[in-house]
Amino acid sequence: MNKEASLFPVDIYYQTGDKLEGVYHKGQDKIWDGKKILSEALNKYGKPNMDQNQQAAIEALFSIILWGEYAAWNVSSQLSFMLDDYGAKMAAVSQAHDEARHFYVMRDYLHILGHEPQSLPEPVEYVLKNVLETQDLSRKLLGMQLMIEPVALTIFRFVKSNDIDPVLSELLRYFEIDESRHVALGVKYLPSILKEMNKLEMLNFLLWQAKMIKAEIRGLKYMEPHLIALGMDPLEVFEFAERKQIECLKMVTSEMGLGDSLWKPIIKLIDFNKHLIFKAPQDNSIWSRVSESFIHTFFTSETNL
């Protein structure tokens, strides 16, 4: 990924990844008009009509989604510059186009509800800010494609399946189709970067991931009352998101021709924090010390780097 050598790397002209270039072309074929779809849904179902508690929960959850889409729009734009492989670059451009559409559609939907923009909860802002600001390509790909996207897809799935608002359900059907394509960029491209890492680089990469996982779980805990208000089991939502993330990580190691040992401590960390956050009273100072001790133990004793 050496951009100092040349801004126009002719030597990789024929190194385009067919699968990732295919993501771009598939995205082009699947482009939808956000304003048209929202207008048609409103004409079909009428203005959203939820009870007060449900609407407050939808606004709280999808205010977070709104800024998540904004961050994804910016991150995918960053990736389109950082990536050298033409197929991967094209996939990132396609994602940026999708995320811009998701942002304005969700903004317009929330505006119809009379929603005023809100600041993000601290753990969610921490995750998004870290993924936005990191200059490390591996962290940016992991954070956006393999951590944030699976959580967003999980929320879309549960909200849509509960059919709280048919207008929102109609929109999320389109969001899901787009977001499911985005994971491919991380799964197909991240392995090539991980293979080039030395042991210290890999350790730092996994420790960064562990910090992001801690913050993500705290973010899901923040959403707990809103999920309950919408008739959902927060632990069920968390465990579904967990499975989606682990599935993505296993696809990465499969692409590398490895087993799952690389992610073993990460999977244990997720399970450990799940029980600590969702099944025990929160004490951030104690939680932080215990969790950090857990990370240290497993990353120094069980990970073969």
C-alpha cells in the first residue's frame, strides 16, 4: 500500500480482484431511488403511526443508525483512496454511494417523525470515531465491514421482523440488501493485509479489536431499554449480532487458509463481556479492570502469533 512510489501505479493495472469488482457492478445494478421508495411507502401505508413509547425508541435507535450511516459514508470514501487494488477500490466507491443514500433516506424518515438530531451515546461515538480517524487500513476494514456493519444488519433484521412501522420496514428491506454486500470488502481484502503482519503488528491489531468490542457491547447495552420498548429481547439481539460478527471473522481466516485459532480469544472476550454487561450489575471501574485483565490473560497465553 505504498502511495509514495506513484499516484498512478501502472504495475497493478491487471491485479483487479474479480470478486470485489463484481461487488461494484452488482451495486450498480441494485441502485434504488431513496426519495422514490420513501414516497411510495408513505403513499402505500400513510404517515408512521406508532404509540409514544415505540416512536421514542425508534427515534433513539435510528438516530444512532443515522450517524452510523454518516460515518460509513465517510469511511468508505476514505477506503476508496487508501485501497490500491482496483476491484477493492471500486467496491469501496459503491459502498460510499450506498451509504450516502442510506443517510439521506434515514434523515428524511426521522424528519417525518418530527425527530431532532441527538448526540451519540459515548460508547457508540467512541467506536465510530476510532474507525473514522485510524489511518491503519486493516483497522478501518475490520471496524467498518466486519464489526459495525453486522450490528447494523442485526438491528435492521429485528426491527423489520417486528414490523413496528411498515414504512420503516419497507426502507430497511432495501438497506439490508445493500449492507449485506459491504461485508465482502472486508472478508476478501483484509486477509491479504493480515498475512503481511508480523507478530507485534498482529497483537496490536487484535488488542485494538478487543477495545472496539468492549465499546460495541456497551453501546448495545445503552440500546437495551429501546429494544425492550419495541418488544425485543436485548440478549437475543446481542447474540445474533455476535454470531454475525464471528461468522465474518471465520470467513476471513478461511480466506487466509487458517483455522479459527486467531479469533479464539476474541470470541471468548465477546462471550465474557456479554455475561458481564447483560447479566451483572454494571460498575464501570470494576468492569474495566476485570475486562482488561481478561484481555491480557488470553492474548498473552492462548494466542499463537
